[in-house]
Amino acid sequence: MSATDPYEPTHGCRTIHVEHYDLDLSYRVSTNRLTGTAVLRVQAREDLKELALDLEGLTVKKVAVSGAALAKYAHRQSRLRLKLADKVAAGTTFEVTVGYEGYPAPVPSAWGEVGWEELTDGVIVASQPIGASSWFPCNDLPADKATYRTSVTTESAYRVLAHGTLAGRHVRAGTTRWVYEERHPTSAYLATVQIGRYEEVVLAEGPVPQRALVPAHLRGLAREKLAYHGQLMGELTAMFGPYPFSAYTLVFTDDELEIPVEAQGVSIFGTNHLAAQDGEERLIPHELAHQWFGNSVSVDRWQHIWLNEGFACYAEWLWSPLAGGAGTDALARTWHKHLAADEQDLVLADPGPTNIFDDRIYKRGAMTLHALRLTVGDGVFFPLLRDWAARYRYRGVTTDDFRALALEHAEAAGGDTLTRSVRSLLANWLDDARLPALPKA
Ligand SMILES: [Zn+2]
């Protein structure tokens, strides 16, 4: 019925595009009970009579369609399948309403449990790559981007953050309804809800507002540890171009988290990452860089994830010397030694579904960018990064899109000779499992 992502064959539906999600959720932190109504504005990408949405671990109470006639639906495991009475033509827009409820829990996956997760006293949503279906019916493909309105009603003791801009806050009988509007195209896995006893710390105002949400006892630490955040934002903006969204919020949960994770305009860290000793500060620029590489420019399929993680890792190396740490070239050469001693059986452009979070995706991805930079020079490399972020803003991309843009910049700057060098450099780094040597600095 639909060609899906070979890296996650049971997810997503490529015959539809969801333009907008309107999510109306009621949630009790004390019982982890979620009741939701989701209204999806769906566009048929081709003539179709059937479609499927992703929804896992929750019970569907009602499905209705307007703008087309629903014949029947069935919800089994993680797939909500809808059959229409008549074929709708490509380009037709219709609305699907799903009423659902249950006790949301993370979705098990080859990469660990992801999605809606209860904390000691609150909720975190960290969905990469396939956890979005743990809390709303969605077309869970990274390149199927939509706008959102997310309304969450919960106990008033908690603060709710969703992606987008706060559009309303209504207190009533011990509960508060928080409404967020997201006007930027957003992948389902980057849609987020964070619930906790958070207080807001203002980090910087420009070029966009930067805030931290922290438990009260971490306010002082957040001010002290993140005093540089305005400078970090300024440096990344200078290197990558304008920040793609209207604000940035760092959430620090009151629990420890193994790894931080990115969402749209938001990054989520554990208490441990705020108190981090030397070394883990690198995760702050890493997560911020994902706003450009991952969240604005998104992978068309998970196969291309080095375009997220290699770029975010390279941002760590670019920021390091500016923060008084090791130089970018020194970091690249240190990691090259590590990877040279490791098995050389991973192809960056097609690593295989189980390897998408392999550390070599990050480090070799960053090294690929460094090798490219050493070959073309800063005067070509940084404009290329900015062009990549600008040309594919809010869109899905593949490794070949990056290759083509790099060749375009090489051709413009150095004609056939430089184009040939870049073509063979990218082939060696992206398509061959053997680790190439780094060019001389
Ligand atoms: Zn990352």
C-alpha cells in the first residue's frame, strides 16, 4: 500500500502528507492517564483509498473523516489503518479525527525505548527516531513536516512546555490548559511535550530568546553554567546562518538522563548534564546545532542520519576552541586515531538500520566535514554550510543532496580540479567503509 522507510518498515505512510496536527490532550501526572483528540489535516500525495497512521500503546475510541467518506478502520499494534469508501484523487485534502486514551509509555525499538516517558515527577517526550506514536496518531516520517497546535490540560502545579509559541494559558479548578502553536514545519519525532515543576531562567535575548526550564533548586547553577549561551548562539548563527525558529528552550529534568535529545526549538537534558564536569559541556552546542541540522534541515530517511549527527558533532569541535578547549583540527585528528583502531565496516551514506546511532556516524560524519573544509578552504566551506541550511530549510534531504551542493560550491570556487577532488573525497568518506586519511591542515 505504501512505500515506507527501509530503516523502519513498520512506520510512516508515504502516500500522504499531514499538513497540520491539532492535538487536544488531557493528562494527569499523578496517574499517567492521557485522553486525547487529534485532528489531522491530510493531503493525498497520490490517488488513494487507504492510509495508515502510527499510534502505539493507546486505545482508539473514535475515528471520523471529513472531506472524504470513511468505510472502516482498524487499529492493530502500532498501525491505525483507514479504508475510505471511494478513492480520493492526488492533492485532495481531508480531515481525520482520532479520539484516544490510555496510559502512554515509551515505544520499544532497536535503539532503546523512545517517546512519552514518566519521570519521577513529570513527563519527558524524547521521540527520536520512532517514539511520536507513543502519544499521538501521526505520520511518523522525519521528512513529513506539519504545523501544530498542541493543547495540554494538567494539574496546575506543573508547567507544560510544547514546541512552538505559547498561545494561551487557562487556569480552571486546579488544572491549567496550556496551548502552544507551532507555525514552523515540524517532523513528528520532534513534536514534544515536557511536564514538570519547572521555573524559567532567562539566558539571552538575541538573536532569539533563549531560556532554560529547570527545577527551582537548579536556578543558580543554570545561570552560572549557561552564562555563555548568548555567545554560543551568536557563534553558531555566524557559522550556520540565521537560527531557524523563533526561540530556543533548554529543559533540564529533575532526573538524570543518559543522553540529551533534541526537539523543535527545544533540547532536553538531565540534571547530570547541567552539573557536568569538563567534557560534557560539548552536548550543549551539539543539541543547539540540531536546530539547523536535523530539525530545520531534516533527513528524508534515517539512512541519512550522518547529516544530523555528523554536523552536530562538528559543531562541538567548532565551538571547543572558542570555549578555551582543544582546537577543531586536534579533535578531528584525535578521533581519527580512535576510529583507525576500530573496525572499518560502516558506510556513512548507508550504515544499516541498526547502526544509525553508532558513534562512528557522529565522529566520522564530523571528520568528513573537516576533511571537506581542509580541501576547499574556509572561504568555500562556511558559505556551503550556510547555503545548505538556507536552501533546504524546513525540508527533507538526502546524502546526495549534500554531495550535489558541495560539488556546486567546489565548481564555482575552483572549477574542474576542485570538483574532482571533492567528488573523490566525498566518495571515500561517505561510500567506502575504509577510513580515509585526513588531509593536511
Ligand atoms: Zn545528536
